[in-house]
Amino acid sequence: MSLRPTVEVEDQIHSFEPADNGAGPLWCHGSTVVAREGNDVYVACLETLPDHVPLNNCRWLLYRRTDAGWQLVHRDETGRTREPSPVARIGNGDLLVTTNPTLAEPGQYSGPAEPAVFRFDTSDIAAAPTRELPVWRDTPAFTEHSYRTVTADGDNGEVLYMQNVGYDVAHMSFLGRDGQWQAAGTIPWPYGDEYEKPQPLRLCYPNVILRDRAAHYFGVGDIVEPVAAWQEAKFEITQRKWDYVFRRLFYAYTPDVTSEPFCPWIEVANHDDTAGAMRNGDIYLDDDGTAHLIWCETNTDARLRDRFFPDETIVNSLEYMTLQSGHVRTRRTLARVAENEDALLPNLARFHVLEDGTLLVLGSFGRNLPSSALPSLIYRMAAISSDGGDLNWVDIPFAQPMPGTFLTNTVRGGSAPSSTIDLVGMSAEKGNTLGYARVRVEI
């Protein structure tokens, strides 16, 4: 299959002052802040409040892009928050912006929070949004550290909202097609009883997809370095006391999130033995119930390799897996580069679904060697073939590719499959600014 991407727009959305609160406008990178409704694009941004102290020193903004460019359509005047606001588009034209305003008094560093959702009618975007409160089991002790996840089944007009509490569990609230929120229980994290200090493996920044009330979850363990010797060695280098590691990926699913618990955790990948790192990229669910997963991994930590793993060659790769009914069907390496190899190194990958159902991989890559003549940053795309053949990567001709994390108009956020890809990331041209790009894909 031959893909022909055309870059139609590269511009900027919103500039901000750093909040210095440990978050940022793309910190919710397992979910998305961008959604497409017809010819319009909506992006939730963050604005720093200069008269307030961290952690809750931000508020959310909603921008819309039409043919006339970007316009601020709403500025929240009701609450202060820390984190960005994932969005969900549902098929009736409504756009939901999730928020987590603090209940702490101004001047307090942290405190309790009350999750809320603002609903916009995109056919009358100038009208004031309605405010809704998700319903939770029991009374969760939410704080400004929500690590929340939002996913939408746009066709059915349903939404799953997940929010962490501490290091043990995430609480879930479900919005049905009847417009009513209901408690959907909790999802407990896997447990690492093999560590020097046994502990739950808090999962963060997950990619979650919802379809016909089936929910599929793909997340990474986010814990403090569990090996004392490695923690000490890294402290000698960084002089930083806190040190979170991301070495294990997990998947779970439920056929009906409103009535059935998630299945036992399935470990997708693990680099605990060699102090590697993982980053989940995306999840997609086929009509036949096949879950597609994509992620980047590094087999070992370059800072620790010479001292603890001298026989390991550092390898970075882009990995792909399919599962059905909890069983692994296929696993493939889509890109791989070893140290000292002059090749492109995968940074991050997302799925995108075209109108005809074609599943694409959209990835950012960088040069592996500083002296290489390869691009320092390039975006590429390829179609996932059902026969398991090699991918035919096609470069996307961005003038200013956005570095680091990027978010898209994913079906996980309720956007419809489309030949148009909307990307949001940090601008390569202007500091502390959210950038935007629109890519048209033809086959």
C-alpha cells in the first residue's frame, strides 16, 4: 500500500509561562487534548496563573481552529488545577473537557480535588458549557495528582473516566449513552512481590480504548527505582533523590466495564533485569476484538550499563503486538537500532485510522549518532499489513517537526476515523508554545 501524506498546516496554538508544578500541557500523554468535529479542531490548553503558587496554579483553555485559524472559545474561571485536561468527543457533536480543580485554599501547596467535566455543544460553541460531576464508588480521596485517563466511544456516545488514587488503584466513572454518569468500580494495580521491597506497580499514562462498553487498558509501571544499588549509582550522576522508572508494560481488558472486572494483568514487556525503559504509545481495537499495541523500549540504561551490564549492547526498538481474548496472537519489531549503528531511532508512535479502516502507524524518529547525516528529527508513517510483512515507511515532509510528545485526533478520544491527522505538540519554533500540524493522507 502506497501512502501519500501532505502537510497542509503547521502553526502555533498557545504560548504559556512554565508553571513549575511538575506537569505541563502534554503531561496527560496517554490520553489526548485534541479532537476533530467535522472541519473544526478543538484543543484544550493550560494557562499559568501568576498570582497563585504551585501546585494548583493553572487553568484550562479551549481553542478551536477553523479555516480562519485559532480562536480561544473558553477560559475556565471556576477553578485552579495542576494538570492538562484530556478531551472526549461524542457522536452527537458534544465535546467533553475533563478537569480536576483543587479544593485547597489559595496559597496551599496541595490538597483534595473534585473531578468535573465541562460539556460543550460544538454546534453552538459560544454557548456556556454545562458542568457535570462523574459518579464514583465510595468517596475516593482525589488530589491534584490525578494521572487521569479519558477515553470515548464516539459512535455510541459513551465515555470512561479513570483517575488514580495513591499508588494502589484507579477509580472509574462511566458516562452512558443516556447522558448519566455511573460508578464503575476500581482497577487495582499489579503487585511486584519480587522486589527488594514488595510494592504495587502503579500504572500511569495508559492508553485505554472503549468500544461497545468493552475497555482495553495498556499502561506502564511508574515506581521509584526498586534496586538500591542502581538508585545509588544514578544518584552519583544526577544528584537527584527522586528517581521513577518505567520498565514494565501491562495490558488488561473487560468485555463490559459497567458490569465485569478487568481480567488478570498480562505483562507485555519487562526490562527489570537490565534496567531498561518502556514507553507505551497506543492501543487500537479491531471490529473482531483484536487489540493492537505499540510501544518503544530500550533494553538497558546507558548510565548503568558499563558498571552493571557490561555485556549488554544498548538497543532501542519500536514494538508491536496483537492480542485477542487476552491471548497474544502476534508480536513484531517494527524498527530497531543498536548503539553505534547509523540509523533512525524510534522516539514515540501512535495509531491512526483512515476512513476506510486502514490502520496506520505514525512515529517520530531521530538520529542515533550525533555525527550522523540523518535527520535529527523526522516523522514517518506506514500501514499495518494483515500479512505481517515489513512496513513501508513514508516520510512526512514537515518544515518544523515538533519534538518530544505529540497527541492526535485519536479514535480513543472519540474522533472519527479520518484521512486527516491533527497533531499537537511543543512548537519547534517558539519556546513554551503548543504547536499544531495537519496532515492529509491519500492512498
